[in-house]
Amino acid sequence: MDCISVYAAGFHNVIASSGTAFTELQAKLLGRFSKNVVVNFDPDTAGAKAAERTIGLLVEEEFNIKVLTLEQGFDPDLYIRRKGKDAYEEALRHSQKYFDYLIERARTQFPPRNADSKVKAMNYLLPHIQRVPARIVRDELAHEIAQKLQIDSAVLRQELRHAAASRSASAVKAPAEAQITDAEKILIRALASSRQIQPNEEHLSLRDGADAEFDPAGQAHYVLQNEGLHRGLATESLCESLLNASADIVDVLEVPATESDRRTLASILLKEEEELTAEVLEAAVRALRRIHLKRRQEQVQQELKRPGLAADKDRLRELLGELERISRALRDPGMAEDAVKSAKSRKTA
């Protein structure tokens, strides 16, 4: 009804997610139509959490994001029925920049009265900073946070600078599940989809799709073993456990793994929300290839800044060539598989 009421009031560029189940793949699809988004979830606790999660997915895809927060007790449907479409249009015009919204949320939950509250507020915001692809934007956000949270401590400022300089997940004290992308969850579901885990080569799905029927476990095995897309991800150790599981293990939850990985696996399998089709799996693979290439792109860019590199002309030429191949692959998804394999072979050489 929120979506219908907003549309009926004349605001036609509107979509509604099913509950709070907005996914990374849907964010990518939305990006084909527009990079400008106003997020308007209900103003209650569940709505605020949904807004935060949605913002995280949209930031990764480099959307221009604003957040519309209605008065407590009003969802979009009720707001339009009670106050009219002109009032809703006015509220839309005054939507906040998404990071102003997040800073307000941090200040509300952790009022910056003492050092402990400031640390909690900062840890709440750090994951959001690190999702921002552009370093210059991350740096500006870190400066703004330090001002608005009244952070004077040199230690806290250093943490913010570190977050602005790096997108490494290890620097962020965020719940493990929050760091797992939808694409990873789909690959893990695929790896676990066979009742009996069989990693031997004869069970691998053919890459050209010539199998008698779709085999998600085999397809996932093939991609991860050949491209190493799980390397460096939050679920790397879990993926390795599933890839290397003994053929005589029938119950996937009995695969040798850490207690933390078992909990993660159980959580992912319990929250299956989308049918595991060949199209869904292929879209997840494309998303992971993009993550892999972006991470490698950052590594190459960092190495290009290394002092003395100019003197090593062969290495400089090699890095510039790799950077160009990665950039082309990011623009043309059809080239991504070859680019990932090329980057993998260079790292293992």
C-alpha cells in the first residue's frame, strides 16, 4: 500500500521491496535505470535497520542516495492520506543526504557525551565509510564525522583516517553476517545444495552448460576452484571447508568447519529467500567477479604508488597493462572471467 499510495499521488518512479528483502542483485538491476535514489522506509526500528542495510547495498553500487524520514507513526501510505501529496512532495524535497542520516542515527543511539559513546558511534559508522568506493569521498566523510561527533582524541581520529584510506574489512568491528554479500550467500547455498558434497572433478558441472540438468553445487565448485573468487572474502574459510569436504559426508552441516563458520552456514541456509536457478547463480558469479576485480584494481593502484617503481620499467609496464585489462573488464562483464583468471595466474606465478 505504501508503494501504491505514492504512485497514485503522482510519484511514479517508486518501487517496494518485499518486506526488507532488498538484495545486492536487485541494487545492480536498479542501477540500470537510475543512480539517484531516495530511501523511504517506515520510521520505526525495523524500518531504520532496513534503511541502513539498503543504503549499504546502494553505496557499493555508487548510487546518489538521500533518505526521507517521516514523522514517527507515519508510513508513506498514511502520510499521503492524512497530509496530502503536496506535503509528501515537500518532504521529498527536504530528504537528507544519506550520511547525514547515518550520523544522526549514530548520535541518537550513542550520544557523544563521553569517550565510550564516541567509540560506539564511530564503530557504527566505520562499516558505512568503508563501503564508499571513492577514497576522496571516504576522507571527506571521516572529517565530517570527527566534527559532528566532537572527536578530539588523536587515537579515534587515526581510526577514522585509517578507514578512509582503506576498504579492508579487518579494520571494521562489524558483525560477521553484515560483511557477507548476497552473492557469497548464493554461492554457499549452491555449494551446500547437494545432499552429498562431492568435490571430485568428475562431478563438476560443465562450464558450457552441457549438463543433463542444472547442478548448482558442481557449477559453484568449478567457478571457485578455477577462479578463486572466494579468496579474501568474509566467507573464504567456509567456502574452503565446503570445497574440500569429504565425499562420504551426507549432512552438509557436518562438514568440518569452525563453530563460527557452522553458525554462518546454518544462518544462510535457514534464510533462503530466492530459488537457486542457473540465472541467479550466474548473476552471483558476475557480482563476485566484479568484487574480485575491484579489489585487485586497488592492489595494483597501491603498488603503482610504490617509491622507486619508475626505475623498474618492466614491472611498471606490466602493472599498467593489468590495470587497463581490469578497467576494460569492469566496463564489459563478458571479459571479467578472463581478467580474473589472468590476475589469479599472476598472483600464483
